[in-house]
Amino acid sequence: MRAALEVAVGRRAELVADGAPGPAPAALRAFLADARGLTAADDALEDVAQLFGLDEQARVLLAVAQLAELHPSAHLLTGVLSGDAGAARPTVALALELAGASAGDPGARTRLSAAGALRRTGLLELDGDDPLPARRLRLPERVAARLLGVTAPPPHVARLLVRPVPAEAPGADAIADALRAGEPLVWVHAPLGTAGTSAAVAACRSADVDVLVGDLELLPTAPEAPLDPLTVRQAVRDLALEAGLSGAVLVLAGAHLAGVHLAELDAAVVPVVAVGRTAWDARWGSALPAHVRAGRLTTQGRAEQWDRMLGAGVATRDVLALRLAPEQIDTVARRALADAQLVGRHVPDGPTVRAAARRLSTSGSSRASSDGAGATLDDLVLPPRTRREVERLVGWVRDRDDVLALGTLHGKGGKGTGITALFSGSPGTGKTLAAHVVADSLGADLYQVDLSAVVDKYIGETEKNLERVFAHAESLGAVLFFDEADSLFGSRSAVNDARDRYANQEVSYLLQRMESSEGVTILATNLRGNLDPAFARRLHFMVHFPDPDEATRAHLWRHHLAQLPTTDPDDPVDVDLLARSLELAGGDIRNIVLAAAYDAVAERRPVGMRDLRQAAAREVAKLGRRISHPDWPDD
């Protein structure tokens, strides 16, 4: 570089009239005096050139762009040589001159085109829209920092990086074989419950190569809003550049979010293992990558991951029900350990681990409910058969990955591996509470769908809304709950007009999307007869919540009254009378106890029978009924 600069300075000195030295030699002397450490910078540039496979001319072009970033006096020299003393960066014409080429050289112009290695990989940018010789070279901030010896990624890239966590899962050997064969891109199809990212990390370790793990699901976005395509594109470019500067294989988690922007990986100079929740879509690129399907993490495999992080015995059944990948277990375990230490414990308990797992969600969805102490099976007052079915549903979800590991018993023919259930019964019989119990028993959020926000009068919009709902619930690992589903999941009708045809299309799409779901979907309906028979064939569970009989109502009264610290001994509660006289559902009974508590607190006394009678009269009136039982006292 010194020699090239001296030649350029000498060439300009010869052009100065009357033998005057001109400004170029002085600028060169100032630069050389200031350029201490040039050798170290040259070493860093050589490392980058080797990592990116640059030829000699491309190396010189990068070195010229480097001058303005590394040396305070370089701008004076490059400005003088470019013919503009105030310019801070070299022009393309000057850079080509120093590289022994010219703007008329087709090979040189190709190196500086958008398709050339320098710009395609993100090592170099050109400012302005002037003709090529007049444009100026600029190093991206990350590249300039790397040439100064800074190895740490910038904050906007660091937030997308996750700690590599290897796991010997099915698929790791196939990924390692593809890397050894020199495949530039390996696509890992990793649905929920599989260990795609960790298998990719294990494969890199097996192939004895360094690995950098980035996750597009960590991109910031507004709640329930789609990712900005330009943000996704730039993130893919940034991660590919970072992996190239590190000389590490890039494992890109959440790759399905990139879609067509996966084409940016063509510029990567390192192999890429892209992990997505869907199969490869041919629209994403002209070339087909090597394709590997990730294996599922069994309960035993998940337990081993928890034991490795927290020690044996911490991973209770409730913790093992969390359908987390190994890298997520690593993140949650570290958070749970820190939370436990804050309260003076060395090892976190199950609730602490599950609370940390809830915070793993990046959604902030207003529909997902996870606050409060959580509902348990003990909160359900149900007939034995109904309770057993709810317990069996929870068991199915907990054991799903172990069953799937046995073979293709579930999910054949393009169908998903999700589990669907129908809760039917009159209002207030416990359907919504049971859905909360299922979600809380699994350590998951309940994603409750507002049907008014889903159904759209414009043709095709309902399907788009439903797709967003299903995809968002699956991405959170949440239990999807359609309340009063008969308004959306009704029977298909005869086609009498265009609206009927499109309404039937909405139902058909819903049937298809339920079948392809990877999550847990619960439908609640007051009128089981309204359900399309085609839905019934796609349901794994149909749980009926009957109206409570007198014995069950007594149990419900005692259950809700037990939530009060005390009742009025001077006005004792007659639970048998309440159960016998009021044929109400559990939700109505809860409302009565709550209203009575407010009345009693207003008068600063415990709840008594008088409060319950008055609250019951108001509740029954709300339902448009009267209390006519002969044992009920007249007020």
C-alpha cells in the first residue's frame, strides 16, 4: 500500500507546474508519520481477506477503503489524490488506480458491482449515485471495527445471538454429513417439539467447525405485528457477515421467518444451517438446499437437559411438560437459577422454572393470559368422568413427544401433530376454567381468541386472520382457545349465493388448518349440536360439561366459600339450602359469592347468609329467572 501511494503521489507531483512540490507529497509524509500500527491493521485485513476469499485486487480495494477509517490523516491524503481536499473518503477512481486498474477495466468494475464479492458480502459499500469513478468507498461500521481488531459483534447483532447448546438428537449426523460434503446451505425442518437448532450445533461440533447461532425470532416487533421485511432482510445480511468475519458456520434459527430473504444467504462465505418450522419452500430460492428433518426431543432427553443445567430431581413432571428445545432449556434454567438465588435458594423449584419459562415468550400478546397464581385441577368441580377426560387431555399433551418418537402414529398424510379438544356445555359449567387448567398444567399460556376480531366481512380476510392466530399460538407454544366456537365452527350450508360459497370456504380452511396444526387447540361451545360433523372427526377429545346436580352444586358452594377468610358466625351460611334452591352453574355461584364479598366488605363485616341471598336474587334476575323453590325464604 505504501508503494502504491508513493507512485500515485509521484504521478501527481509530475503534473504540478513550475516544479512546485504541490500538496500531495506533504500529505503523504503526514500520513506515513501518523500511520503507526499499519502492520497490525494489514494483518487484520489479511485475515478478513482470507476468510472471504478475496483476490489481490479486491484486497487492495478494501485496504484503500480502510485508510479513512484507521488513520486520522488519511482523509487529507485521499482528498488530495482524489482532487478534492475536503473529501473524507477515497473515490472509486483513486482506489482502482492504487489497485493497478482503471474504471475502464471490466474485471475491476465487476469487483465493485453489487454482485461482486466485496459488496455482495457486505464488506464494502459505495456512497452516492454519481458515475462509478466518482463514487466513494465506505467501510460498514462492523467491518471497520473488525479491521481494528474488535471481535465482539455490535449490539443490534448481539441481541440476535444465542449460546450454542449441542444435543445429540436425530438429524445431527445427517447435518454433519452435509457439512463435510461441502453443502453451502442445509435446511433443517424443525417443527415444535424438535431439537433442530441444538442438533445443528452438535453437528458443527462433530464436524470440528466453529459455530455462530442467530435466531430471527429474537427480532424486536410490536405485539402481534408482522416482522418488517426490510428488518428481516438486514438481519439475515448482518448475521451472514458476522459469521463470515468469525469464520464460523452460521446456524440460523427461526429461518422460516425470512422467507424470500433467505436469498441473502447466497452471499455467505461460510456454510449455513438454516432451521425453520416448515419444510423448504421452492419460492425462497432457485437452488434446493440439502434437507434434514429434525428429530423430536423425548421426555427422557428433555430430562437429561434439565438435569445437566439444574441437577437431578428439579425437573418435575410439570417442568418436563414444557415443550422447550435444548437451547430454550438452557436460557430458562439460567434465568431460574438467578431467580432462585435472589431469594436465597441454590436450586430453583418447579414453579420458579415455569415462571421463567413464561418469560421466554417474546410476544407480549394481549390475548395470551399468564398472570395470577394459575389454575389447577383442584379448582375444577366436575363429575368424575368429565374430570378424567380433562386429565387425559393434559396427559396426552405431556406425553405427545414420547408417542411421536415411537413412529408416525400421529401426523401422517400432511397432518400436524397437534391435539384438539371440544368442550361443550351450558354457560358457566367450567369450560373456560378447564381450558386455563390445561394451559397452566402444561406451563403454557392460554391464547384466547376474540372471534369478533377474527371473522371479517371481506372475502379472504377471515382465513388470513385465522392463519395469524394459529401461527402466533404455535410460535408461543400456547394453548389456543376458541370460546363460543359454534359461531365460527358452525355447519357448512347449501350454496345459495356467493356469500354462502365463501363462508363454506372459511370453514373448509379452518378444518385444514386445524389438521396441520402443531399446537393444542380447544374449542368451547354452548350448543354441541351446532358443530359441523367434519370437525368432530378431527377432534381427539369431546368433553361434555353437564349442568351440576344438587351434590355438585353443594361442592361448588363450599369450594368458592372456602376462598373467603371467614364467614359470619351470627348469620351462618346454609350450603344445603343454597344448593337445593338455586339450580345454577358454577360460574353463577362464583359470581354470587364474589358479589356477597363486596357487600360484606362495604359494611366491614364477614359474609353471611343474608349477603348470599341478596346476591343470589340479583344474579338470578340477571338470568331472567325467579327463585321459586319452596324452601327459599321470602325477603
